[in-house]
Amino acid sequence: MITINEHYLKLQASYLFSDIAKRVDTYQENNPDKDIIRLGIGDVTRALPEACIKAMQAGVAEMAEDSSFRGYGPEQGYDFLREAIAKHDFIDQGAEVSADEIFVSDGAKCDTGNIQELFTTDIKVALPDPVYPVYLDTNVMAGRTGSFADGRYQGITYLDCVKENNFVPDLPKEPVDLIYLCFPNNPTGTTATKDELKTWVDYAHRNKALILFDAAYEAFIRNPDLPKSIFEIEGAREVAIEFRSFSKNAGFTGTRCAYTVVPKECVAYDSKGNKQHIHPLWNRRHCTKFNGVSYPIQKAAAAAYSPEGKKQIRELTDYYLRNAHHIKEAITALGFSSVGGDDSPYIWIDGQGRDSWEFFDLLLDKTGVVCTPGAGFGKCGQGYIRLSAFNSYENVVQAMDRIKTELG
């Protein structure tokens, strides 16, 4: 008799975005002439940088000739891309990372979900609340949690991100083994200082823990004092793995390319307490279960580091940050408090006592603007909404004008 992994049955229905879609569809049916402006989605909306398109087209042209055709590539990624990543994203920024510590993949979502396969199911996992759902759900699937009750899974250490700690989690009161951190944060848009990250790195050393650091939105950081990589912090190479993506900086959400950095010093422990290096374990997992990102896509990703590519990506991220600044200014003028939007494309807005879904319905019904209810990201997200800067500037201005008219 074939049986299922019953941990999947503990997963809560993916009600957040399905509920959003249903409510938006109902609204559109009842208001067929009303133009809906979507500021809830975390997907980019502008075209790929020209430098990346040209490189991708050149890569496709190579595949059309026998002499330059390429079949299976290295699972870890082509050297030309890994070397460009190491130089531009880390070495030039003062962080020690070598090309052979970089694993190119088809998405940070995949990597942050898959990395937990390397560790036993009885480890203690800590993650922020509110949180990117993949961190939590993949650990539920693996069997590291108990049942779901009162908005949370038993067996998980939740790190509350609330107004009182400026939405940057405090250290857990009890020892944990695996820690998920995301900065700039999705969904709150908050950032962490070097001192704050150093506190976590020191904690990981003391407790023989591992930090999984999601830096998918680092390209939006403009404050030169803020770290873009956890490897800017002394001691991080022994206790941290970092995830990055070309999705939000270069707009690769539809073309899929990302990478994970696993330093060779980074260790976990076997059942006898002996150190085991994670790099060869992830390499084995990567080679066994992944066949590599396509050559034309990797050519396009490498072009992001060309002088033209860097300039075009800066223009893209500046465009979205301009949107974020406009949203934040309008929300502040209406008397709402918020975080994010300065070094992040997300603005996390306090609903002034409203339920998250109540606030969502208010904006949709009165203005035709779609947000994301904070409650969908965790218990601590109740009472908040997230607005995304990923849309056209014209739509953002129109959306905020509508909100001012109804709530001002």
C-alpha cells in the first residue's frame, strides 16, 4: 500500500493569495468598469535590462550552431557567471567569497526550501514572524513541527518582529539550531545593521547553530552603512549560508536565475558531535537533484555585471524605489505609520486597529487598489498590510490618489 507523507496534511491551505484572487475577481465582476491597481504582488513589472537581453540572444544564437552548441552544463553554474558573482557581489564589497563557493540555481525560493534537506528532522528551527511562507512550509513538510494551533505550529521557535523591536527579531530565549533571517525583509521591508547581524553571528557561534540568510532584495539598499551580505560580518563564514536572486534586481522572475553561497568553512555536526562541512553536502545534493540553469540565461545573468548591465539595473531598482518613496510619503501624510520603502520595495503599514483583511477589503472596495494582508505572513502580521512598489509609477500615483480621496 502506497502511503503519503502525512506532514503535508498539516499544511494550512494557501488561503492568502487564493483568497486575494477570489476577492479581486468578485470585485471585478461587480465593478466591470473599475480599473484595478495591484500593489500586493512581489513580482517585477518592467522589461529585462537591455544588456541582459542582448547577452541572452547571443547565447541562443550560439545554441543554433553545431560549433558553439552546449548541452549539459556544470550543475554548479558556468565559471564565467560564478566568477562574476564572486568579484562584483562580494570581493569588491569587502566580503570573502570564492567562485567555487557559489551554486547557481533557478531561484532563491527553491534553494531556501531545499537546503533544509541537509539537516535532521529533530533540529530546533527559528524563523521570524511575519515571514516569507517558504521557510515555514518546507519545514512542516519535512516533519519538524507539531500540529497547527492558535495561528502557529508547535515545535517552531517564532521570532516576533513587532513595532517594539523595530521589526528586527530579538535573539531567542532558548537555544536553536537553524535560523532564518531575511534582510531587506520580505514582507516588512526592514533592514538590519552590521551590529545587529553581528549579534546573530555571535549567537550562532555560541550555540553551534546555522544562519540561512536571504538577501534577495539587497540591490535596493542605498544606505552605505547597511550590509548587503552577511559575509561582511566577521565570523559569518563558519555559521552562515546566503541566498541571492536575479529576480528582483534584474527582473528575472520569468527567466529564473539565482545563487546560493556555501562557504567552505561552514559546518554542521553529525550525531557524535563531529564537525561536517556543508559545502560538499550541498554540492552532492545540487548535482543529484538539479541539472543546471540554461546557458542563455546564465549569459544574461553575467551581463548584469557589465558596465551597461550595472547601470541599467541601478535604473530599474531606482525606478521601483521611487514608487516606494511615493507610497510611503502618501501613507505618512494620511497619518499611517509604516516601515520599509527606503532600502526596500515593500512598505509595511499599520492599519490603526483594523483587521488585516478588513483593511484589504476597504482598499479594494473603495479604491480598487490591491494590497497584501499582513495576517497572511504570520500571527504578528495581523493588523498590517503590505504594499509593493512593483508597478508603473503612473499606477502608483493613481493608486495613492485614490487612497487619499477615500481615506484622507
